[in-house]
Amino acid sequence: MGDNLDGKMIDEKQVTLGGVARAVDGRFTGDERVAVSDVTHDSRQVREGCLFVAVRGLKIEGTQFVGQALERGAVGVISEQERPEDFPASWIKVVDARRALALAAAEVHRHPSRELQLVGITGTNGKTTTAYLISAIAEAAGETGAMLTTVESQIGNQRQKAERTTPEASDTQRFLRRAVNAGCRMAVMECSSQALDLRRCDGLHVSHAVFTNLTRDHLDYHHTMENYFAAKRCLFDGSLGSEPRVNIINADDAYGVKLMRDLETKGKRVVGYALEADAQVRASEIEITLEGMRFNIQTPAGRRAFHSPLVGRPHIYNILAATACGLELGYDWESMARGLESCAGAPGRFERVAHEGDFAVIVDYAHTDDALLNVLRTAQEVKRGRIITVFGCGGDRDRSKRAPMGEAAASLSDMVILTSDNPRTEDPHAILADAEVGLRAVGQPYEKIADRREAIHRAIREARTGDVVVIAGKGHEDYQIIGNEVFHFDDREVAREALEKK
């Protein structure tokens, strides 16, 4: 123990403002020996002993909330701005507040990722399901694991609904410290391109990095595919502060091949997985039905037959990624078999809505043209009748994918009902008009019903023996955003409601 300037005793193991300043390479003014108990960029979360990071947002400058943070007990501030004259607390001036938030959080929580085997997964599609599969393998091996996904966060048996794909850096570090304290030795998390670009993953020691694929999405944010790829690449190239021990990459994806070549040229360990390319982990003899799949997996450790309750070739890729990761984590074949064969995947990913009828109703999160094509190709493989597709496009999001989504829906469906997703502050009819461009390009007849509930009811009323009704876009989400209001809306609930009336 040591003395603070005000005479209070502090724990020498506790992180101090001086230690944080050194960790973030900041210019410090104040008392270096003041203890820091937590870090946040949200002034509403500040508690006694917390360090407040004034992050500049798209519309709001974080320094506006410094006063509120101090009132709530903040011991200091990190900012890109100079310390104001007569400021009553410590101040750390930094070049990049977002990176400083990540590094400060890692320091304050004593770098929990260094005490874990941390799997980071990035890519356009498949991140969530792959995370669930890896977590299931760990659980089957008797491991207490942690998981951060678009759907939920989990430590052992404790689960909490997620607010975003990848939390803020301070939330992630706090979560990982809780995981370590709960006895976890491994964790798996999704790393979105925006999160990587916004430095939310900086300071993480990712031991196993997984790349699923890269297709058009989020171009409203990244503007070009090159920028989008560059953001994903940060998980693999050491930009976070450390390099993964192993890189697990989809060798059938063009961007995956580019990433593999770059990493191999630099002497990094790469494990490829594929259905078509010559890769270390491959699948063959695939049989797909609405009840699940059977296939063989070939790896450097041997060959094994598997079955899975998941449906569709995209899930084969997710299973291959999880298998490659499981082997690299050191799990045995039996544990991997139990995990893969018991895992029903993530909610809202080609999820069947159970009913007694003689047609299938599928809810899926597909909200890009590539994801929608994958879902509809899977439906093509298992259908006995027609494919009826209900889809929409999100408002205040990448407009460039709307027409391609319409084209995807029309090209592989027998009947298309175009509807709303989360229109947010956009005119729903304007969003539908953007998607109609792709529908018209294919020439497939379609219906346009802006009310999503009405559209789902219409599709299920139309379904006949052997048909597959695909309700795409929202998946696990249980809300709809119209204007600035959030309403409860779950595609699965609405489908069941419609099925009861059929």
C-alpha cells in the first residue's frame, strides 16, 4: 500500500492516472497517484473513481459532458483537446481519444484478454453462427467460456441481450475481466468492420482471428470495398497492438485469398478452410434437408463424418471455420463432434418457425444481397414447392445494396413480397422504390406491402404444400424502428400469429 496526496491509502496493484497516461501515451496534468477504478466515454455511466474519455462523435463533442462526469465522481478526463485553464481535476491530452479509450480500458482492467484464448471473428456474413459453434465446442469440452455476439453476451450460463455487434472498448474490457474472474479461459467475439475502424478492438490480444467472407455491406460508412476490407484486415495485421497466433480464413472467398497470401508472405500462421479450394480444412459428401445436414470434414488431424441441425451451404462454411478454430484451440474430435452436432446456431439464422402445416416458414437475418442469395439458395435445395420471399431494406443505411437485394429476391423466388424493415427516419415508400429497381430488372412479378405484419400474413396465407416461406432481414431482432421510435416486432411471433389464422 502507498499514500495518496490527500493521505488516503491506495492499493499498489490498482491502476493510477499516471499509469493510464503512460499506457495511452498522453500528456498528463494532475496527480499521477490517483487510483482509477473504471473507464467510460458515457458520462451517464461515470461513478466515483472513474476516468471519463471525451470522444468526439459524429454530431456531439464529448467535452460537452465533462462537467456532468465530474459531478458524478470522475477522477480525470482524457481528451484530444488541451486542458482548460483552472480545470479542477486531472487531464490527459491524447492524439486519438477513441484509441485512448481502448488502451485505457485495457490498462484499468489489467488486460484480461492476455489471460484468455480470445477468438475474434470478422466478415460480412456468418460471424454470429460461427461464434455460437465455437462456444458450443468449448462447452462440450467442459470449458467455461464467454461470448460476445450481435444477439447476446454470455459468461458461462449467464446471458444478456446485446445492444450492438461489438460493444465499446470499455464495455468489452469490463466484460472480459468479468469472464476471467468467473473462471473463463476462452472467449469468442464478433468484430464488426465499424468497431475495428472506430478502434473499439484496440488493445485486445486476439489469439485466434477468423475471416468468414467479404461482400457488399456498410458502404454508407466505408464508401468503398477497399476501405471495408482494410477495416476487417485490422484484426489480422497487428493494428490492434498484437498479432494473432493463428489466422483462420475462408479460402473460397476472393478477399480471403488476398488476406491469406499477404499473411503467408509475412510468415504468419494461416489455416484455410473451403468447400472448393485446396485448403487444410474441407467438407465433402454434403447432404442437406430441412431437418439438417450430413457431411465429412477433412483436416490435417484426420477425417470425420458429422451431422448438424443447421441447414444450408453457408453454414457448412461456419462449421468449417469453427472446426479449424477448435483444432487450433486444442479441443479433441469428440468434443468438437458433440458441440457441432448439438448446436442449433444463432437465433434468426435460417430459423424454422415450428407449426403443423405441410410447408416451411424460415426467418433469417439476411440484410445484404449476398446473404439473401445464400438463404434462397438453401431454400432451393430443400423445397418441394415454391419459394415465397418477404424482405425489406433498412432506412438510414447503405442505399447501394437495395436494388441488388431486390434482384437477389426476384432471381430465386417464385413469389416476392417487398415490405419495410426498419425504415428509421426515411420514407418507407422511398426505400421500397430503391429495392424495386432490382425487382424490375429481373422481371419477376412482385407485391408491395409496406406494413411488415400485413406482408408476413399475406405470404403465409399464400403458402401451399411443399412451399418455403422466407422472411428475411430482421432475424433475431424483436423490434422495428419507425421514425425515431422503437416498437416491439418479432418476425417469428408475427409468423406464428399468421399461422394460427391460416
